Amino acid sequence: MSGLLIGAIIGLLLLFLLALGIPVAFALGLTALISILIFLTPAQFGYFANFVFDSLNSFSLLAIPLFILMGAVFGRSQASRDLLEAAHVWVGRLRGGLAMSSVVACSLFAALTGSSPATSAAIGKIAIPEMTKRGYPNTVATGAIVAGGTLGILIPPSVTLILYGIATEQSIGRLFLGGVVPGIMMTILFCLWIAVAMSLQRRRGDFDRREAGGATRGTGEALHAVAGAEAYSWKHRFVMLIKVIPFVGLIAGILYALYAGVATPSEAAAVGALFAFVLVALFYRSVTPKMVMEVGLETTRTSTMILMIVAFSAVLGQVMSFLGVPQELAQWVAGLEVNRWLIFLAMNIVFLVLGFFIPPVAIILVTMPVLFPIIMQLGFDPIWFGVVMTLNMEMGLITPPVGLNLYVVQGIAPNIPVRDVLVGSIPYVGVLAVGIVLLILFPDLVLWLPNQMLGP
């Protein structure tokens, strides 16, 4: 039996198990076990435990629970409120300024947590009630948070980019640097779409009357509130800026330690987690035994889920390598006389479809052992491809049926209909597609900063 046919059977088996509702990690493990029993010898079945151990026996993987710990510490503090307020005092006077402030706050909080759901939850809990109170349509309020939260897997330190680097043996420092400019670009594109959405809402006159301060606001008053009527002094703006500088400085210090070669990702993550506790204790005085226990439980749950996916996907990748699936697929693709961009498009369609059903972590760990040799053979830069792939997977976080950020926002704003959350979020899929096109046309948006900092 050819390697391509074996690979197709394994892929269908995995999809079948996922369709049954089996958790991703266990579906991967079962697929690996069944594949060993069917396609390999019984003697090789005994290597399963060794494969699992070897897949987790990596110092680099320590960065994942440590960055998750750092994010959990900030998530349990008032940092999200301060970031939102700091963003609002600077851009709040623009039409749709509070929604734009929410996206900017999401980008900053993403740099503190590296987690998309945590970003959506932390900023959304504060921003969505504030936006609805000020007359924002539900679609604009929820869409900004759903989309802004996706920046958590792009802006460093990103757990997704860490796993891509480990799976493909690429420099995590270069991947982090490669995500900086695209992260800023997507923040700006999201804000531009908010401006367009607010203009469209204004033309259609879609603003409902809202109760605010005991008075009923008409359409004109609501528009005035949404435009951001608050006036802030320059003193207040700089005070708020100074308040968030220590947190931004922590991220800058972590990134500098990585790029300057002072520390490995795991060491930088450990120092970052320690200083996160120190900053939260100094600024908010909220480090209590209860808080430490909650942070520990949250970190353990999230890390265990991710590392189980890492372990079982690595085993499945090892099995497919034994069966020659990646090698035969790479040879088959190399023999096709088609433009490499058509293959690139096909890969992105696969990533997009997978994103409808499984999380980014699983997509990377399942597909890269098979597709990475093809990526290299076609001449695509692996750092550039990793960032483009991350933008693609951001779409999966905001598209049903398993758009994680959709359910996070629905959970923190249960009074807003699911339909409004979907209608407000789907346009951002198009914005992310525009971002991918820009990275294709201008690859230096990804590669310029890594090349400048670390050399070509």
C-alpha cells in the first residue's frame, strides 16, 4: 500500500474520531495507536510509551506552561482595565473610538498573555458592557473583541508560534520578531474596519435608543456618544500611559533577552512569570493565597491540554514518518507541474477548513510533520510561512462551528444574541484575508525585523 493512501486513511480516521466528539488529544492518541496496530508490527506497538516520553522530553517545551502562567497572573489582575483605559484616552475621540481602544487593548494584553481566549475574556468583560451602554451596536461591540482576541496567537510571546518553532525546528526568536509587524498591521486593519462599520451603521441609522444616565438617547445623541465625546487632558493621557509602561516594559525585556541571546525561551518565560507576580503585587496588591491557587489551577489545566496534544500529535507524526507518508507526499507534490502558489493556496484552504473544527495548536502539530518538507521544497521561507499560517488560523478562532472566541464572548455577554456575535465577527475573516494577501505581496513585513535584529 502506498504512503499516500495510508496517509489518507489515517487522516480520515482522525476526522472520524473528532466527529465523534472525542477530545483532540485523545483522538490523536487513538489514531496513532490504531495506525500502529494496522500498518506497523506488534513489536513497534511497545514503542508508543517511548514516543510519548521523547516528545515531551524537551527543555523548549517549558516555555509553554511558563508563558501561560505569566498570562494567567495578568488575567487575574486589573491590568486589562488599565490597558483599555490607556488606549481609550488616546484614541477614544475617534468615531468608534471605544471599539478601536478595545482592539488596541487586546493587542497589548495579547503581548502579556500569548492567549487568544484569555485576551477576549479579559478585555471583553470590561469593554462590551461599556460599549453597549454608550450606544454601540451589539455587532460592533462583540466583533471588535472576538477579532481583537485573535491577536493573542500572533503577537509575541505567542504559544502558537512557540509550537510552530518546535515542530519545524525554527528559531522561536525569529518567529516572535516576525510576528511583531504583522501584529501591528492587523491591529490597524481591525481599527480601519471598525471605522467603516460605524460609518455604515450611521448611514443606515441602525442605532437603537439607549438608556444612559436616566435619559433616553436618540440617534443623534447615541452617535455623539459613540464618536467618543470625552475630552481628556494631556496630563491624564500621560499618567495612564505611565501606568501601563511597566507591563509593556516587561514584554520588551523578555523579547530583548530572547533576541540578544541572553536567555532561552524557557528561561525568559520563567523570569517573565516571576516579574509578572512582582508587578501585580506592587501595582494592584492582589497576590493572595486564593489568587495564587486559581492561577496555578488555570495554568495546570491549560498546559496539560496543550502538552497532551503535543505528545500525541508527535507520536502520530512519528508513525506517519515510519510509513513514509511525508516523504511520498513531498515527492508527489514536487512532481506536479503547477505553480507553487496554487499549492500554497491549497494548503491555506486545508488550514482554514481544519480551523473550523480543531484548535490552532492541533493544526500545527498534525500538519507540519507532513507539510513542512513540501514548504521547504517549494522555496517558501519557513518564518514567513509560520506567520501567514498563524493569520489563517486566526480565522478559525472566529468562524463556527468551533470558533473558540465566539463562545468566549457569548459566555461573557450572555444577553447579546449569538446571531449578533456572528454577524459582527464574520467581516473580520475578510480583514484577515486582506492581511494574508499583504504578507504575500510584501514578505518583508514579516522578514525585515528578524533580518535587521538577527541577520539574514
